[in-house]
Amino acid sequence: EVLLDEEISESQRRYVEIILRESKKLRDLIDEILTFSEIEEDKFSPIVSEIDLVEKLREIINMKTEEASAKGLKIIFLNKVGTNDIVIGDSLSLVKIFEQLISNAIKFTEKGKIEVAIAEKKEEENSILYYFYIKDTGIGIEKDQIDKIFEPFYQLDPILTRRFGGLGLGLTLVKRLIEYMGGHIWIDSTPGQGTTYNFTLKFKKPS
């Protein structure tokens, strides 16, 4: 990244940007594999802290905005519960879940928008269960493949794999992390119209 601050030619700058982009993809893949291995071997240790939920989601969306804008896509954030809660939970897992699902939405959407929403919440004595969704206007998923996409290393289609890349671990990891956070995930999708990732997450209330 230091090279981008130096006086270099436009072609050199493009090469540096490509290297940085591909390096990040590699780091993300390694992180996916390591986290997945920890969960499978029951060695995963969540780091629990206070989270400003709305602010954290805005941060994640801001990080993905450039990626979406490069494809002419908009990311819209909707807070349908109308509150800005401080909760106790695993911030790192929260980030991984939303980053992966938003990245998936961007990857498989060529035009339109992506909605990221806090849709509902249910308060219990010591915890709050939130219902979120991430909705895209992308290529959609065939009905007989919806359950399969959570299987490790499953790829929807060899042609799509060559085009979009990935190991097929991202959604498996998302499902595992969501379950670790006391929630579950389900998908609504129409081929040619888009996909909605629905999921719940449970957080503790601050004492």
C-alpha cells in the first residue's frame, strides 16, 4: 500500500491495485479456512464485547460500498426496528457474517440494489433476538440447490465458479457462526430475480 503513495505511473498503479486486491482475497480465503477448521474441531472461541449494533452495521456497509459501486450497485441500510441498541456479543463473528453475505450479494448481482435490514427484534429477560435480512436483485438460486449451498465446498455451477471464484466455504461458515450466535438462517430466492438471506442472531443485554 505504501507504493500507492509514491509517484508511480498509471500502469504501475493499476498493477499495485491488482496485487493488493488479490492479496486481500487470499487473506480472506485463509481466514475462512482457519475459522471453519476451528469450528469443526470445536476450538472456536468467540470474543464477547459491547456492540453498538446500528453503528457496527453502518461500518460494515461502508466497507463494502466501494465494491458495490464498482458494479454500479447501491447498498441500502434499513433499520426497521427504529432503535439503536447496545448489545453484548461476538463483534468479529457479526462482521464476518455480514461481510460474507453482502459480498455474496454483490458478487451475484449485476444491476439493481442490495438491501441490508434489521427487520424485527424480540426482547427476552436477558437477551434480544434480532431478525435481519440481506436482499439482492441478482441471478437467484434454483429451489433444489438452496439447502445444498450450506454444504462445505459446494459450488452452484462450474461455470459460475470459474466466473466468480471462491472455495464454497463462505456460506457454510456463515451458517456455523449464526448457529454459534444462537440464530438460524434460511433463504428465499427466485431465479432471475434475486435472493434474500434471512437470519436471526441472539445478543445479551448489557447488565
